[in-house]
Amino acid sequence: MSTPRAPKVAGIDSTVPSPPHTAAAIGAPLSAMSSAVSATPGASGVTGPSAGPLQPLQDRLAGWVSDLTLLHEMTESLIRAASLDDALREVLRAGAALVGARRGMAVLEPADGLGPALTVGLGLAHAELGTIETVPRSVTSYGRILDGLDPLPEGALPRPVAIPDLRGEEDLDPRHREVAARLGYAASYALPLATEEAGKLGALVWLYDEPAEPAERQRHLVGLYARFATEHIARLLEVERARTRVATVAEELLPSRLPRVPGVQLAARHRTGPHGGGDWYDALPLPDGALGLAVGSVTGSGPSALAAMGRLRASLRAYAVMEGEDPVAVLSDLELLLRLTEPARSATALFAYCEPAARRIVLAGAGHAPPLIVGEHRTEYVETSLSAPLGMLSCWEAPSVELSPAPGETVLLYTDGLLRRTGDAMDRAFARLHAAAASVPRADRADPGAVADHVLRTVLPEGLDTPAADGEDVVLLAARFE
């Protein structure tokens, strides 16, 4: 009687070992998964002598499960990328693990010509990407894909381009050979970012330090992953284009340039959130050398909020020309118009009537944050009366406030989006803004643009150009009195 054999489930051995000069390829995670499967007693459900004939099938099934698990993990990680730049970097990272490469680059260049065009690298500095781009495009693998230089059947998608040994290529372009030697790569594998639904969006290129080429299994897996990645990038591309269109419309609704009025210098900073908000600002010259300054915010987001913002700003300009010396009357008229024409919408606004020659400001606010005065000897908020936003009460009215900035002082008008974008509670956000204004270097205080930039960099460490997750607009209007 023979000794019974222990239950066994076959593991998977990587058919492509990771080269010592490259990053760990897919073989390592697959082997680890197979070891875990093999360590499970009775997992196959087959024991004894009958397991022999089923061994190849078990190996194949375990390989499929392992590959699907790996692709699932990679696609889950890709889905978390919320921007085109992050998505392309994630695709490069995952693809490098699949094909066993250490470096790479992604070139986004949609075939419809509507942009945006973007190049990102993995393990390549900005200068190294620039060096690669000095190679004639027609001889590069990504250029052959993007420009359709390889003959293909009508309507067919571009094929991958593998150059397993750049040093051994007799017909290699001299500049390509020089750049490859300088950057230290000896082989490349390029894959199109293209599907029938999304069209041709770009190309991915991975670089090997030594002559190498992905095996058939690696090509298959990275091809599956690239098809999914293309669809995800296509969706992000549409979102990015929509954001760009919204930002363009918002900018067109705001002043194309600030007026020049003797006795005061102006600077404005504005960014539209990813969904398109209704924050706005305005500066218009008034009779007798006066100046009207306004900031405001309309509830909601998207095209409807942008349209309402444009109507509100145009109406305020008309009221300011007629009765700008009385900010309360201007906002009262604006509130009546809003209540009659858009009863379901509310807005905050602040209007200031300025006489630069006398350094005199009269302002009124409707549910808006108070201005901030920044000067050599003080940094303080203007004491304004609490008031409801426009459209919230049956009749709005609040007392005006008069102030006299000293020579060289800058008055900052801003919207609530600047405070909310900090992510802090409102009291802490006000304190953060005050501290940022108080820390403006003395050399920058003579330039309202430099004051505004310093405040934004300090209050928003991630930068003004980084889209806010909650879609908040940011408006900052700075007026320095001489």
C-alpha cells in the first residue's frame, strides 16, 4: 500500500523572470499569489493520484485568477486618479510593473486636435523628457503611433512598437542612438492609448536599461490594462475640456482688464472651480475721478450660476453708474432685481465707492465677508454690520461703513470661496487669512499684485491653480491707495 500524498494545488511560476536591471515585473506578485494558493490544503478539491491529469488545467486556472486579480488591483488604483496628469502617471507606473521596465513616458495628444497636449514621465526628469523630444518624431516609437506612420488596414488601431535592442539597430537614427546612449536606455516598448470608442488619444513608452522585450503574456496583460486605461483617460479628458470651457466662459464674463484711476493701483486674482461657480469681481471708473469696487457670489454652480453671475454683475454696474455714491442704494436695487427676476436664487455682494484723491471709501455688504486692510502699521478687518445675503429677506437694507486708508495701505476684497477652500472652520480661516496678510514682505507691499499673490500662496499652500475638491471659486481684489 502506497503512502497517501498530501493534498496539493499547483502554483504558478512566472514565465518571465524580472531582469536585474529593471523594476520588479509581474512575475513577483504572481508567484507570491501562487504560493498562497499552493499553501491552502485541499483548495483544488482534488487529492491523490487523480490530481496528476488535472495539473495543467489547475495551473492555467490559477494563472488566470492571478492575472485577473492583479489587473483588478491596478484598475482600482487607476480609478482613484482624478486628473489627467495623475492618471497618466499611474498608467505608466502600472505598465512598467507589467512589462518589467523602470522608466517610461506618456504622450497625450488626442487625434481630434482639441487638446490638451501633455507629456509626463516615469523615472525621467523634465530635462530628460526634453532631450528625448529632440529626437526626430518620425523615428520615435511614440511618433510612429501618433502620426500613423506604420501601414495599417483601413480603420485599424495602431499596433504596439517594440525595439528590443537599440544598440543593434543598424537603421537607427543617429540622434536617437545618441540620446539613448546619453540617457542609458537600450530598448523600448510603446503601446497606443487607443480604442474604437475613444479613438486615438496618445501613446505610452517604456524604456529598458538593457536589451529586452516583453513576453507574450506580458504584452497581453499590458494590452488589456491599456484598453481600460484609455477609456478612463477619455472620460477624464472630457471632464478637463468641460472645466476649460466653463473657466473660459467665466473669464469672459469678468473684466478683461482693470481700469487705471489716479491715486489707486488695482490687482485681481480669480480661479473658477471645477464645476463652474458664480464668484465675481468688478472695478469701474465713476464720475469725478471716483472708483467702484465690487465682489460677490451667486449660489449654485455650473452654467446657470455663471449666467446669473453675468446678469448680476451687469446690473450692479448700471446701478453703480447711477447712484454709486450710495452703496446701500446700489445693493438695495440689486436685491429687488434679484428677488423679482430670480426668486429661487440668493447672492452675496459687497460694493465700495472709492474717492482715491481723498483716500475715502464708503462700502456696504450683503452677507459678504468683511474687507481686510493691509498696511505698514496695521492689518485688520473692516468692521461691517451683519446683514443677510441678497434674496433672503423681503426687503434688504444695512448701514454703510466709511473708512480712510492711509497712504500705501492695500484693501483686500475677497469671496467666501477663499476661506472655504482652506478646509478650516470659518473662524480659523479668517485667522489664517489675517496672518497671511500680516506676513506680506515689506518689499511686496508697494505692489497690490505681489500682495495678492503672497496672500494666496500662504492661505492656499497647494496653489491657486490646483482644482478644489469642493468646487469653490476664488476671487481676490486688491486696491492699494497712494
